[in-house]
Amino acid sequence: MSVPSSIVQAFAPTGRLRASINTGNPILASPGPEPGSAHGVSVDLARGFAERLGVPLELVVFDAAGKSVDAVTQEQADIGFFAIDPKRGEGIRFTAAYVLIEGCYAVRNDSPLTETEQVDRPGNRVVVGQGSAYDLFLTRELKQATIERAPTSPAVMEHFLQHGCEVAAGVKQQLEAEVQRAGGLRMLPGRFMVIQQAMGCPRGRGEEAASFLSAYVEEMKASGFVAQALQRHGIQGAAVAPAA
């Protein structure tokens, strides 16, 4: 399949496709053995897109979603992998989602909280990863509880435990792993949001480029590529998003 030169130029103005990778969400990617390396579903998608364009791939790896968003917004990277959010949409054009994951809460075993709906009450401090999709969402949605921000999503549980906060928020699988590791904790039933993970590019790259990226994501979902990548990397509890 021949790709128009205008599309290649839009996505790889430096001659390489710079893909912003967030290793703070293990469903998307995890750090590799070498500095600056990573592996995971988002890396597989980035590699496939670079091959589609016929250009080399350069990974730009970050440990937090906010840093990854900034890199694409500021055009220090050409594509990225993010949860769709209107605030981020000011600088990024999103595709439709390729994976759906859940945002959930964890509390101590002796917490009086038993339902997700009880979290938004005065006196509850909810720890989130700064700049994460659920930080942005809960900042809009929580009216009475207080939000405290850990530097990254993987640092949420440490902040929660060290500061004696009432609630830890995060990606379901990540929280479940921390609850099992730390002990004395439990998940609240249900979820507070469904996180729609999508690809995105800087808004300045134009409508044609955004449409090309969206078509790529739809093809990767329909072909089974995303489902196979989730299985290959041992990701459980995440669902392939429906066709747009």
C-alpha cells in the first residue's frame, strides 16, 4: 500500500516517526531492559505504523501520561497513546479508542467506604497520578472529596500509604496488583470511569494526517492485531474497543 508523501511528511518531518510511549500504565507499555526502551501494545502499534509509513521508529519513553501528552502537544513527538480527554484534545487529535480499561478505587480493609459512590464526600482524600486520564476526569467530577497528586501513576499507592489518605485511584489492573502486593487493602466494587485509550497526533499535523491515523487504528482493531498484542503481552481485563 503506497502512502502519499504528504502523509509521510506530516508524521515524520525529521525522517523518523517519534512515538511517545507512557510506561506509567502497564496496559499500554512497560519499561524495557535498556534505558529509553519499552515493550507493550502501544509499542507494537507504533512499530506497525512506522512500517506503514516506511520510516524508522524512534521511541520517546516517559514514566507518566502527562509527560507523554506534553511531548506530542509540543511536537517533540509525532504520535502518542493516550486516554481520550477534552483537555488533552486542545492540542492533540485523537483516533477512536483501540482499548477500553477501567478506572477504579482501592481503600484500606478497615475503611468505612464500601461503594464507589461514597468516595465523593468531605474528608476523603483521593490519590491520583498527576496528569493521568483519571486525574483529569476526577478533577472535573469530584465535588466534595479532595484530590492529592502523586508524581506518576505507579507512585499512587506509595503516596496513599505514606500519607494516610482515604482512597487510591487508578487503572484497575495496576491497583489490583498493588493491593495484592501491599496487603491490608481492598478494591471498591465497580468503576468510576471507562478509560478510552486511543492514538493521537499533534493538532498542527492537519486533518488528512489525523484521518490516516484513525483509519490505521480501525484496521488494527478489525484485523485482530490489537487483540493479539494484548494476549502476547499478557494483558488481562482490557477489552478491544468496538469499531468507530
